Amino acid sequence: MNGDLYLISNGELSALLPHVNAVARDAGALIMGFYKAAGKTDITIKSDGSPVTQVDTLSSELIETRLAQLTPGITVVSEENSAEAPARGIYWSVDPLDGTKEFIGKTDGFAVKIALMDQGEPVLAVVYAPAMYSLYNGLRDGLTMRQTGQNPPKFLSVRENSKWDLHVLFNATHADEKLYQVQRARFLARGVAMPKIPETYPSLPRNLRVAEGLSDFHVATGNDFSLEGGGGYIWDNAPDYLILKNAGGEMRCLNDGASMTFGDPRQVMPSYIAIGDKKLGKKLFPEP
């Protein structure tokens, strides 16, 4: 896309980033206060069958309030509110507690995700995994890094192609494992030998383990064998997409190999695969 069409400059994004980091850290602190508490967290089930807790709601309210103060007039679209995004404009995309099942299950595998969307693309990304004290950042200008605790930030880079020792992540909590085997057989025919049993690493964010060079793929499916759905929503994927792209990787739709695109934030996205080395991506989805 022509940079002249963007509504926010690189300089403005750089100035916003530390403030958004502070918002994510504060939301993470709120979440951890409940996580470490002895009592049970109230849980309800949404219409799509997924759980939601009062912590999701409280985190969303904190983030919405702070972002509205930081950028008055820019809509905040959260998984836990009903705001509508402009068709081709600028808005915040927020998952106040990505990994609610992991939060409930006490696996440490949850994160706060915030992205600024500009003309259908993520241009600022913040992902904070509070149980691991890990903060990930991405900016349109190419920045991609992780900071753990008070340690210096580490710039991220994907792992180069390894023919014989591929590391593949799969979320067995949310997806049908038969779908992994279907994709494995499909890609084996294309010369990419994924392991028979993937790593079901419980801690989010799995896509960003690919960005860090700790895994080669994350196969992200739901239980939809058509692969038209099951890939989550923009608030799940947009921050990861930007950080992974800046680290040298890519996210592609599993059904046709198309690059990930972002439309209606309340429309479920297709199943996808996060890829580290793009040479592997070309093998998985050869050009016609």
C-alpha cells in the first residue's frame, strides 16, 4: 500500500508505543491480581461457546478508557464491547485477555493484545504476556522486539529453514487434532515433513514463538474442516501478524495459501499457518 494513504505517520506511531506498552502492562497487572487470588473467577459462556470472565471485561474497560484518553476520537474495537470499526479508517483492535481458557486452566498461557489498524493493516502492535513478564512490540517501520522483565529488549528474527528438525506448534485446546494430520499429509506431499505429533505448547503467544525463531510453524485451525473459519479474529491475529512479518515470517490462509488480510473485525478469520522461513512457505504453497 502507498504510504501516503496512511492516516498516521511513523513518527506518531513511535511516540504512541511507550504509552500503549504502559496500558498493556497495567491491564496485565489487573489480570494477574485475579489470577493469583485464591477464589474462583466468575465464568460465563458466550453464544459461540467460548468462556468469558469478569477479568476479560475489567481488562477491556481499563484498556478502552486509557486508549480513549491517549487518542481521543479513535474507535476502540474490543472483543468485549460492541463498537464498530470504520470501513477504511483507523481504529484500535483489542483482545483484553487472549487465552481465557488458559487463564482459567492456570497454564500461564494468556496475553493482552492491542493493535492500531490503519487502512486495513496493523501498524502498531503490543502483546503482553503478564505471567511470563514478556512484552512484544511491532511497528510499521519494521520494529520487532521482545522485552522480558527489566532485561534489555531483544530484536526478533525467524529461524532459517531446517529440513530435518522442524518445530511445529498446534493448539489442541481449541482445535481438532485430526485437522493437523490432514494438513501434515498435504504438506508432506509437497516436500515438507512436519512431525507426526506437534508441540502443543500451552503458553501464548504461539505465533510469536515463530517470530522468535523458537518454532518453524504454528498451524492454527478450529474445528472447521473447510478451513474457512477457525482462525480467530483480528484482535487475535493482527498484532502477531505485524511482529512476525517484521521478524521475516508470514501468515497464510491454510485453505489457499493467500496472505492474511484484515476485514471486518467481528468476522471470524480463516484457519491459517504462521511460517518462519519464507522458503518453507514457498514449498507449502508453490506458485501455480
